[in-house]
Amino acid sequence: MNILTANALKTRGVSAVEEGLKHEDELVISVRGQQRYVVMAIEKYNQLRELELAAAIAETRADYAAGRYTTETVAEHMQRVKRND
């Protein structure tokens, strides 16, 4: 895992990030010794978002196929939501 300290980021800026991402997909930013942030190329981020969406669609299709859904009017839905608050 490639780690960049917040101080190094502050002094070296984006060049430190670019260097850190040359050989790995993610770069961890540590603040006061604690891993706090992950930086990645936008292409990698977009790929992860697409995979997340594909997983959500698959879960929704499985729920529908198994009958785990409700058919109701908007008013009925709002009443159910308010009851669950």
C-alpha cells in the first residue's frame, strides 16, 4: 500500500500524488499517523462506481424475482415511511 503523509502532500502538492499513483491504483493519505483518505485516478473511481451500480441492479433484480417488493400508491408509501420514522 502506497502511503503519503499530509505534510508531504502539503509541501510537494499534486506532484507527490502523481508520483504515488505511478505504480499503484490507490494512494493513502495519512494525517498524524492515521490513514484518513484514499486518492485514485478518476478512471479507477468511475470503474468502482460502475461496479457499485451493477451490484445494486443485481440486488434489485434478485429482490424482484424473489417477490421482495411492495405495490402501493404514493399516499400509502408516505404513510408507511412516516410510521417507520
